Amino acid sequence: MLARIGHITRSLHESLRQLGLDRTLIKVAHDIPDVRDRLNYVARMTEQAAQRVLNATDAAIPIQERIDEGAEEILDGWRETLKAPFSEAQYRDMATLTMQCLADMRNDTGATKQQLLEIMMAQDFQDLTGQVIRRITDLTQALERQLVQLLIDFSPEEVRREIGGGNSLMNGPQIHAEGNSDVVADQGQVDDLLDSLGF
């Protein structure tokens, strides 16, 4: 069994060399660690941004609660003042309390604005990670095309005829595969192709 696997491996390597795909595999072997590093970078940047957003939210919630409590206190105070007989001293006290509350609210809204800006700035990672993800996607698509071409090149002639001359595999996933006989539409067909190739 081991001898057979060794023979298949040597035959495959020789076929790859003849097709010029050994250089492709060397490039893929070099690019895969780069992809891993890039994905780790995306994960790290996403985690940092999420942490910044959570921290800013945690800081902003108590400020908003304080604004709400101050507004409720002023509203209740004025309701009581308006119900009671007129008292200049009480009106002055309420006016003073209202002015102090408005000043506090002004400070609190400024602090809230700072936290909202922090949340917005935490999203700046998306442009960088978007570029990284696009590069990874391009590399993945190139690798997929090369692997599919390898499967086509090594598939038996009857399998190539059955799947539409081999071209359908290069078309990528199909959105409407129902009723389309030359489309590899499900995992079963992929498994059949791999079985026919001895995998």
C-alpha cells in the first residue's frame, strides 16, 4: 500500500512538473503563510476595534443616564412648583437648579460626543482590513482555478464529457444549477469526480 502511494505521489509530482504547476505550488506554499498572517492581522484589528467600541459604549451609557436623571429631576421640580401657590423664592430656586442642570447636560453631551467619535474612529480598520481581505480573496480564487484545472487535466475522458467537456468546472459556483446538466451542483458530484480520480 505504501509503495502504491509512493508511486502515485511520484507520478503526480512528475505530472505537475510537466504541466509547469510545480512553480505554482511553490508560490502557493509561499503565499499560504502570508495569508495566515494577514487573516491574523484582520482578526486582531477587528478585536481591537470591537474593544474600543465596547469601551466607548460603557463610558457613554452612564453619561446618558445622568442626563436622563437630571432632566427628570428638573421636570418633577417644575411640576411641583407649578402646582404649589406662587412663591418667588421657589421659582428662583428652580431657575437656579434648571441652569445648573443645563450646564451639566452641556458637559455631558460633549462627553457623549467624544465617545461617539471614538466609536466612529474605531471603524477606520475596515478600509485596511478590506484591502487585506480582497488580496486573500484574489489569492484563494487563483488557487481554486489552478486546482480545478488540475482536476480537469487529470480526470478521465468520460468524466470530462459527463461534466461538459471540463469547462463547467471553471465557471465557479452556479446560482441556478437546477436543470443544468453541465454544472457541478452539489457535493455528491464533486465527490464523484474525486472518486473517479482516485482520491
